[in-house]
Amino acid sequence: MKYSKAPNSAKVVRSLSQKCVIVCAFFLASSCFTTALSAQQSEDLPDAISASTQLAANTSPAADSLPARDDVKAQQPLLPETLTFSDRLKLYEHSFISPESIVGPLFGAGISQAEGSPHEWGGGMEGYGRRFASSYGRSVIGRTIAFGVSSVDGEDARYHRSTETGAWRRTRHAVLATFISTNSNGGSMPAYSRFAGAYGAGFIANAWEPPSQYGTGHALERGSFSILSSVGFHVFQEFWPDIRGAIHH
């Protein structure tokens, strides 16, 4: 079997940076689809907790059932320590049809198609279908690994919007939230589940990737792109409510 050379590090960084910018732009362009799909699929899911609601939630009785997003003002979101395995399972099941898990692979496949990568899969709808299947497969594997890890270490990987003001501070919060999760005590911890899922899926994908994309270097590149995609999606989650409000006005 032939092994491809590890990709040049400078090219990898440049490619990943370009893809991250494109993904952020695409999330904004596809905002209508994202909002509609989120509204339809978010029933009975525990909401991410923000700093502004932690104190009130700490003094409220434990929720007997998961609050719907439409009732977020009336019902306090669950704290990480009250996030049961059943709650985590519901979040995991929902993740398969969340905007991030669908739009991300669709657009990622489009980028690969435009770049002609991997060249073995050719072009046209057949080539795009293979690229989408590969991208979505990595997404499913990554989420499955993340679900297992977070269930063990008690992470709450849901995104918590910033309560600070200013574009820079909020952007910094969105970026850091990709690398830091909330633990079962309400504190912070490294986002082990996200990294394990992203890079684990990147290496497992070697099982079906063609020779030009096989190997450790390409697996690390796939994992890094997944992390950068999460950064882009978190920035989108942070600012989209403001953008939507401005559009409505």
C-alpha cells in the first residue's frame, strides 16, 4: 500500500484558515435554514446555561423534565450537575439532525469538491455524494466519541452565550468555548470530548479515505478542520440572535 506524504504544515494552516472563514460566512448566509431547522428540532432539549441564569437556576428546584427552548424565560435551564444520562442521550440523538451536523458536512463536501480533493473520487454528483458521505460519517463518529467521553467525565459541551458586551470580548468567548467546557460543578475544564471526537473521527476516516488522503498528517488535518468548524459555528451562535434582531427591525 502506498502512503501519501504528510501535507506541508504552512499549506495546512493556510487551507484550514481559509476554510474556517468560508464556513463562518456560510453559516451566516444559511441563517434562515438554520433558524427554521433549529426551531423544529429543539423541543424537549436542555438549554445551554449562561452566566446570567446560573444564580437563578441554583436557587430553583431541580427540573423534573427538560425545558423547551420557547419556554427558556419561564423555565430555568438545567445545570451541568443535573444533566442526566437520559438528557445527554437526547442531546446526542438530536445532534444527528442539528444544523451544524447537516450544513457543515454539506458545505465541507462542497469545498472539497471545488478543490478536487480527494482526486480519486472525481467530480459530478457521484463525487460530491462520496465527499458528503465521508464528511457526515466523520461527524457521526466524532459526536459518538464525544458523547461517550462527556458521559464519563461529566462535561457539558453545550454552547453558553456570553453575557459580556463588545464584539471582541464576545468573539473571544466563542473561540474559547470551543476549547473549554463546563464541568459537573459548574466550573471549567478542557473540552476533552470535542478533541477526542474531532481527532478520533479524523483517524478512523483513514479506513475509507483514498490513498491521497490516508495517513497521520491528513487525519490531523481533518481533526483540526473539525475544531475550526466548531469555532465558526460558536461565533455564529453567539452573534446570530443579534443579527436576526437587527434584520427584523
